[in-house]
Amino acid sequence: MIPDRLAAAPLAPAPLVPPPGLQALARSRAYALLGDLFGRGLRAETLVAWRQVDGGILGDDPAPADVCVDLEAAAEAHTRFFVLELPAFEGAFLAPDGLLGGAITQSVRAARTLAGLGDPVDVEPDHLAAELAWLGFLCGAEADALRDGVDAGPIIGLQRAALNTHLLRWVPAFVAALDSIIGGEPAGAADRVYQRGANIALQVLIEHAAVVGAGGDGPEAGSAWALPVATDVLEDPKAGLRAIAEHLVLPCQAGGYLTRGVILRAARRLELPTTFGTRADLLEGLLCAAAQYSMVADVCRELGIVVAGWARTLESAPTIAATPWLDRGRRTQALLARVAAAGRADDSDRLG
Amino acid sequence: MKENALERFLGSMLRLSSSTARAVPVAPTAETNAAGTAMPTYSIADQPPVDLTEVHHPDGRLSRYPPPERWADWVEYDGAKWPERVPRRYTLVPTICFNCESACGLLAYVDKSTFEVRKFEGNPAHPGSRGRNCAKGPATHNQTYDPERLLYPLKRVGERGEGKWKRVSWEEALTDISSRMRESRKVRRTGIMYHVGRPGEDHYTNRIITAWGVDGHNSHTNICSAASRAGYAFWSGADRPSPDHANARTVLLISSHLETGHYFNPHAQRIIEAKMNGAKVITFDPRLSNTAAKSDCWLPTWPGSEAVVLLAIANHLLQTGKWDREFVRRWVNWKTFLHEGAATVEASSLPAAHKSAVLAALHAAGDLTSAPDFGRFEVALKALYAGFTFEFAAAEADVPVERIEEAARYVAQAGNRLAAHVWRSASMGNRGGWQVARCLFFLNVLTGSVGTEGGTSLNTWNKFVPRAYKSPPPFDAWNELHMPHEYPLAFYEMSFLLPHFLDEGRGDIDVYFTRVYNPMWINPDGFMWMQALRDPEKIKCHVALTPTWNESAWFADYVLPMGHAGERHDLMSQETHSGMWIGFRQPVRRVAMERAGRVVKDTRESNPGEVWEEAEFWVDLTWRMDPDGSLGIRQWVESVAQPGTAVGQDEYWAWIFENSVPGLPAAAKGEGLTPLGYMRKYGCFELKETNYLPYEHAVEGATGSLHTGPEGLVTDAAGTRVGVEVDGVVRAGFATPSGKLEFFSPTLRDWGWPELEHTVPWTLESHVHPRAINREKGEMILLPNFRLPHLIHTRSANAKWLYEIGHNNPVWIHPEDATRLGVHTGELLRVETEIGWFVDRAWVTEGIKPGIIAMSHHLGRWRLQDDAGGNKGTTALASLDEDDKGGHTLHMLKGATAWTSPDPDTARIWWKDVGVHQNLTHAVQPDPVSGAHCWLQKAVSVRKAVPGERHGDVHVDTMKSRELYKRWIALSRSAVDHSPNGERRPHWLNRPLKPVRSAFKLPVKPFGRS
């Protein structure tokens, strides 16, 4: 259901630079709409709102919105992206094991409790939809406070913490991963809806962070931007292709989320056979096949292109939060180069 | 996003209007019945979901299912509403899939408020399918809610085939049809014909037909399985194999059982189990099926050469001593062969030296009374098959000799755990295909893997058919339209020749029922069917019982809407594995309503529109046929509990489950249920977990005045079989005249087929043997009968999911042939058979042998009106032309199209090609022994299509059809000339419905004899 704030009566025409209360309300609505987009996909009910938005997810397609946005296609794209390809959970990106429902989920749950919020009704609290809605709630509370002449400072503090501790830490990598999925294939209008939505969300977060003093490198942020400790999988002389695959599918180690589609696309490009199973299974299968056909270097090159794509997205996002992801991506490029060299040397004992 | 763009974005958030408020859909809470007219709706539960239970499969996999104790009241989240958590409340009702013959268990999720069916999933309690289904099971939901389904009885208004119909009441239809049946029955006992596709049930309708006192059962068996049935029956008396795949060491398939076939899902899961336990899988198939691709040894045999390869393996076992000599000694009728086989060998075309070696052993054997020596049989056997070398087989089959050696090695390694299966494929493809089944079972016999764990059982050991509360006696009639004198050994009715029989004046039909069957489409020579169906003099009243439109129903007088898997009562059992079970198909809405306390008088109250279940329909019709009981028919459908009224479904099934299913009453009592309540709850019951070696069971009390025959058959003073004596013990034995497995078939010898190649497992030259196909002239073999895993002939045409998976049947052609013809994938080919031609797209693939083209026979559905006669997404719009010289042409006008209906998915049909109806161009090719239609066709010409020849177009010359029919029927050997006892057919052979013995007497004036 769309939050009440979205359904509120229209306000008077906005001044050129809205006062803080209206800015907060605008962010609140934006987060709510964006959260709904990632939680439930573009729907007829929210399409009404998106059509009233400038520079929104419907973009600048020359065709009228109702022609270029097919809700069935949008629903299909939503499932394809966020059910099948790219889990939109903070835990999937930041947890050392890449698994959901662990300490990070608990951390978000605790932070919500501080703001008086219980668990969301339909998803885990660290889902992008829930985190955006949470922030939307906080912005709405700020708008209410400002309207009522109440001190909004504590609420802004909660926003700052939410941005520093959670959203800014992983949304840049999420956006980069979504770009890598869409960037490799001809994108339909429905696909672009979510790509635009993700990029808008990131921009709003960065702008919001700047306003509330988050997203910086000051003492308040502390070590928030650090990712889990980096590991060098090749340090172990017995590391095989399985270990390499498992390392590369961990976002916090690889510097991004290597989706199934991206792995399969690399296989298709190189005309290499693939297997079934988890992403680690797929990647291991691809590396094994590459080893058999002396194409390890080719696979590494393809993966390197993906990592470079992540970097392009991250570099375009003016936030220090992107820095650790870029660092990890550079490490991954180095790792791929070493694997490729080993492959060229046909060091099959070591790799496989 | 640039800064000003972000400002604009956020600024516009402040201008959102109140119209963004959304309307929350109101969940329905009242009962609905939307099938065919709207999409179903479901209520919202006021309870949280129920936990699933875990089921450990024998193969180690873990699956989760609703626990049976919660089936009556089950809550789970609606997956379609994700990420919203919308709980739905269901009652789960088991039923049996109706989309193929496997009889897999389904579990219908019926909404507790609206009584709509939310979905069909697997029934974990079902012993055959074990909770798993293929794509066709869940697609039952498509069929239930198909917007094009038939919901009301229709009666023809204009001429047959004109496409003018009016809706009539059941009362009007039943009154007219039953009065016609009554009048026919009063005059003769051959005027009513019930023509069934897949029965999908085991006794109910046969009992009804028997009650009518007519020879009225006609089936599709002779286009499906007749040849395999014959091969197994001549050996064993049972007409189907029942391989214990799960426990096999070697699985030998002349089929594609991992993907299709009888019984695809139950067999496939067990073959995989065997593979996981290290079993080897051998597949014979000229096509690289998915099964072949997953096999350890694929033998792409030239069609018709399969028996040669099997005998080469048999010869290997014999010559290397890797056969179960003791099993053969105890259970094969070798004494009869030693005593009587010489004549058959003398008459054979074996080379002189070869023949001498065999005869030397036979002549030295003495007679049956002098205890012939098994050692001499062994010598004779080795001599007999010595010519079947690997090299000979490799040359005949056009496969590498090493591949045959490998297969032989796997068979030898199997010991008595060889699970082997053939059902359609090579048996039904070739003239003489019944010998493929006979040679395949020969390997089971030689390895002693008959009825063993991991071996091959017979269907009668694993299938259970209970008896009803009272059974009508056999009828006194013989319908020559079913079993003509030319085919005394046919398995069974010569159904696909019916139009030719009618055409040449063998008879006519007063009331013709086609029951979930589309004879014009599925049989070869469909235009001959069309001519027959249009002729009111030949078929006076045609009643099509079908859930959906089909090509044949278009030419009917009545089209009566029947139920799908969740809309009918039936009882079914199949030999899916080494156990024995029954499954209960149920009208799931009716059961759900009754669970909710509603009283449902007949199933029409719970089914969509006026769709009826057959079981109630037959009772009503039969009652009306004999309203005063004067024909002696009514009594068989009369209630015992309430005499003078018709038996209801609860009474009928309650009696069976209480009195006719061993173990069920006790199992029900254990759960505090009635036997009927148990079956309504679980939908199935397992009678035996395993049933190995039943023929070895010692017969208790086999004493007194007994007579023992030459092979050990023991009969009592009245001539009734007691068992068969083996090494001094009377055992159950086999259902053959000798009580043993009949390596040598006196039946074949005595009924006109005395030659060696008929009486023992041997090879018969196929009609598509390389000598019959002049490849230099461009002739090829058309392999037209392979299946697809997700479709089932015309029955699945109204399942949108299945058609989205696959909807066309291109011509598989090898690159060598494609290059020769200058054709590429997607281009049109014109394929000419002996009676006509069709145009289809080519699919160039190395998955088929050079010289052969292949097409799946599931596709190519059509309709003659744009808005009636078929589903627009699964049929093509076509027109028919005919000249006055027997020429018929089917023109494709438009392929599949999207359309608007209550189901939004119909607007999303994205495909056009729905295949080509190739069967129209197939000549009838009845095997002279088994009566099977030999599906493989000679393609006399295959070439690239020229402008004007359009995809899907078909042309047939029915004058040629008649010529081919005459050519093939001339190969038969009539009982009039060969019956040893003045009867039409060996009495010991099965018929689906067997008349009284006196009806077996040969006719006084056989058709065609002056």
C-alpha cells in the first residue's frame, strides 16, 4: 500500500528552493515510491504517481509513458532482476559470507527499533525496499517535526546513521551490479525503469547525505566505509578453481555482485559450456571448462570487463562510500590477471 | 543524474496529486465457479500459514509437502502476491492426472471459500509418482480454466461439419441418445460403439458396455501399443512389461523414457535412481532423444534393425555362457521346441549348414514323453542364433560394432537385474515390430531377470483392478468392425481401419461414442475418417464426449462436455514399478464442498457450466436406455441400498473400497476412517510395496485328481488350471497355454504363422528395411511417432503453459540430407508419402540419422472456424478442399493468434506456428500379425518447397489410401483359412472385453468371401 503521505493533498506550487520541511517531505515521498518500486515492482497504482514526476523512472523515452511501460513486462523484469538475479539485500553485499538473515539484518532491525519501527510486514528489514521506506519514514517524521516546530535534530541523526551505517555502504555496489546486468544486454523499457530507479535512489541518497552531514570521512562516519577484511585466495597454494569461484561470488571480496546472468553471458560469448547450481557452481564450471579449452585467460578477461563496468558506475557516484568497492574491484582485477597468467602457463596442477 | 535534474525530481514529489491513492482490491469470500468464463478468485485467510513436512525420497532428495493431517485445512501464502504476504486457505483434495496413462497423483488446492482450484501439485502419498509430476500435471489448471473449454451440451443444427450448433439440455441429449441405443440394442448387439483414446480408468466404462450386452468397445491400442503387447503376450500371456528400473543394474530402453512414454514420470525418476546407483542405461533410437543423450550407450539403430541387434546380444550371452541356464530350464517351454520345432526350422530360410546344426540337436531330442534333454536344447539354441554376430548386427543397424559390444557387455553384467522396456517406438514403427518386443524379452529370459528385483515383471503382477459390486456377464456378440477375421491375433480392435471397413461395406454404426478421443486427427489416413464421420448412413449418430473442441467433434451430432482430472471419479492402477497400488480420481470441487458440509447431488453442481463426469453420465444414460428393465440392462446400474434408483458414486466406490481392495479396510480403520473416506483423503492406496517372482509361488493344496501336461501344466478334473509343475513343485507359472514362458509359440504356428521367423524370437524384415527405401532416388524414412515430454497428442492442446513450452513440430533432417536438398533450418520442405504430401519447416540437426526425417506427432492442430472448433492459441485456422476424385487438401490460413478472453494470458500468445498435421498423409499399414499400425512411413520424395507451397498445407489422395489399405490387408492370414478350431481367435489371448465362448465361432459368411 502506498504510504499516506503519498496520497496527501497537493501542496501549493513549490518555491525554487523549498524550505527544509518541504525538502524532507519530497525525500520522504521519493523514498516511499522508490522503496515500493524495488519491493513490489512498478504497478498500476504507483505508475499514476510516477507519471507526475519529472526525471523519474519513466525517463525521456520519446513514446508516451503508457506505451513504453508495459506493466506485465515491468513485473517480469522485477522478478528477473530482484528474485532471480540480484538479491536487493544489504546482507547479500556486506556480510562476510554473503548470506542473508545474519548480523546485518539484525543490525537494521535494531536501528529501526530505535526509530520506533517494528519489522516490515512483507520483507526482511535489510531489503532495499524496506531500507528506503525506513528512510522515507524518517524524512516524513522530519517534515512533521519541522511543520510542528519540534526539534528535528534527533530524527536527522537517525537519518544520518541509517545512511552511514547501512544504505550508503551498499547501494552504490547494488546499482553497479544492476548496471552490469542491464549493460550487457539490449534493455527493454521495463528494464530501464529499474535501472533508472536504482540510479535515482543512489543520487537521492547522496544528496540527502550531503544535506544531513553523512557520507563524509569525518569522525562521525568513522570506519563505516570499510568492508570485511580482504582475503587473498591465491595465497593458499592448494587453492583450486572452486575456491577462486567462491571468492569471486562474494560481493564484499570481489567488489561487486557477480550475477548468474553475467556469468552465463560470459560463457555464451566464449562459447563455453556451463553447468547448473549456485553462482559458485556456475563460475567453477565455467572456469573448469575454460581450463579444458585453454581459455582461462579469456574468461578472466570477460570477468575483468564486468569489474571494470562496476568501477565506471562507482566512479560516477560522488560519494566516499564507493571507495572501498573500487578498491576491492582493483584487487579482483589483479587476481584475475594472476589467474589468467596461470591459465596461460597451463598451471593446471595449481588451479585445478 | 545532474543536480538540477535531481532538484526537478524531488520538486515534482511535492506536486503529487491525491489521485495516487490506490484502491485496495476486495478479496472475494463467496463461492464462485469461474472455470472457462473468468479467472478464478481466492479468499484471504485469517490464519497464518501451516508448516510443511519433509519427505525423504528413496534417492536421498528431500522435498517438502503439506502434511496430510493438515490437508483438510491448509493455509499458505499466495506466491503470486509476493512480496505481499497474503495467506490463502485451502482444502487439499487428491486426484489423479488425466493427461497421460501414468496416473500420477495430484493434489488440488481448493479455496475454502470460493471453491476455486488454486493449483495442482504432486501428491506425496502416491506410490507411483511419489509427489513428483511432469509439466502436464500442474497444467491441469490451464485445462480447468481454459476459456475455450466446452461448458454445455451442444447439438448439431446444420450438416455434419458445417459448424452450426445449438445448446441443448442434458435431458434432451440423454433422451435422444438413449432411445437410439435402446432401438439399436433391440435389433442387434453390434450397433453401439464406444471408441476410447486413453481410458484413464480401469473398469468402470467397460463394465457399463458389458452391461449393454453389446460388443461395443473400440480402442486406440492398434495405433499405440499393439505390437509390443503381442510380443510380450506370446511369451508370457501378459501384454505389458513392468520393469523395476529403480533396482536395475542395466536399463535397456527401446524408447525415450527419461522424457516421455508410458509411464514417463514414474519411470524416469526410477531410472535416475538406478543411474545414481551405478546402473548403465542403453537406448536404441535413431533419434538423439534426451534419453539417448543421457544414456551410457546410445545405439542409433536403423529403423527395423532393432531385433537383429537384440539377437546379437542374445547370441553373445549364449555363446559366452553368460545366460541363466537354470532359469531357462525351469521356466521356458523348451521341451515343446525340441519336440515340435523341427518343422518350423525345416521351413525356414536358414543356410543349409546352419539349419543342419539346429536340426541335429532337435532330431536327437526324442519325444516329450522320453524326458528330452535340456542340453540338446542348449545346443539347438546356440546353433539357431549363431548367425547373429555383432558384425552382422552392426551392418544391419548401421552402428559401430563396438557400440553393440558395449551394450552386450552391459546386458551380461546385469545378471538377473535387467530392466527392459519397449512400448511404441520400434515395435509400433515397423512391420514385424512385435518381434522387437519378443526379442527384447528374450534378453530378460536369458538373463533370468523375469520378475526379479531390478528385472522386468509383467503388468499383471503390478497392476490391480478391483471388481465392482456386481458384474454383468460376458456379451454374446462379435463385432467384425472391431475384430475382423483377417486379424485373429490382433492386439486388439483394428480401430484405425474402421473408416476403410465402413467404406467397403462391412457394416455401419447406430450410435458412435468418441470419448476424449480425436480419431480423425490422431489416426493415420485422417481424410478417410472425415469421410466416414460425415456419412450419416455409416455412422448414424456420433456423440463426442470431450472437455474441449477437437477436429473429430466438429463432425459429431452431439458434443457433450466432460470433466478434466479434477472433475470426475475414476479408479486407476498402473504398473509403474515393483509394487502395486490404486489411485482414485475425484471431482475436487465436489469433495471440497462436501467437506464444507454442502450436499452435492451430482457432479454437475460442482463442475464448471454443465460439465459432467462420465461415471454419472454412463449410469444415467444406461438407466434411460432400459427404463423399465426389460432389456436386462438397468439392473447393473441399480442401487443396492435404494432399489429402484440409480447407483450413486459414493455407494459405488464405497462398496469397492470396502470389499474389493485387500488391506484397504484395515488401513482405513487404523486412521478412524471408512475405506471411502481413506481414499477421498489420500487418493491412493498401496497394496504391495514389492511383488517379485509371483510365478514361483507354490500352489497350496494342489492335490487330488490332477492332470499334468507336457510342459508341466497342471489342471484339475474340470480342466481348470491349477498351476505348472517345475521340478516336482506346482507353482503359479505364467498365463500361457503351457504355463511356461513360450520361446516357441504353438499359437503362432497353429494360427497361420508356422515359419521360424514367427514362432521363435527372430527378425522380420520391416517395410522400411534399406531394401525397401531407395535412397539414391531420394526416398527416405519418415519417423513420425516420437513424443514430446510436455504434450500428449490432442489432449493437451488447451493447456497454455504446455504450448508455450513447445508448439511446433519441424522436420528433423541430417545435415548430409539437408545439403543434398539445399535446405536450411527454417526453410520449407515438402514431404511426400505414398498417399499425399505436407509442407513443414526443416530443422537441420545431427540428432537424426542420415536417410531419416523425423517429426513429433503431437502437434499440428487446426480448426475450420475462426471463433469455434479449437483454441486460437493452439490451433491454426484452416480450410478444406476436395475434388471429386478423392483428393483432399488442408490449407492453413492463419497460425496461432492472441485474443481477448477472461484469461489475460490469451492476449499474450506470441507464437504462430502450431505444427503440421502429418498423420493425414500416412497410409494405414496394419501389421499382419499384431494388427498394429506400422507408423514409419516411406517418404517417396522430400524436397525443398517451391513458391505456392505453404507451411502446414496437406494434400491426400484417398484413392491411393484405399490402394494402400488393400495392399496391406492382403498380407494378413485370415482365421477363415488358418483357424485350427473353427474359432475367430485363440481363446486364451486377451481382448479388452471378452465375449462368451460361442461368439468366437467363425462367421458363416465372412466378409469378402463368397
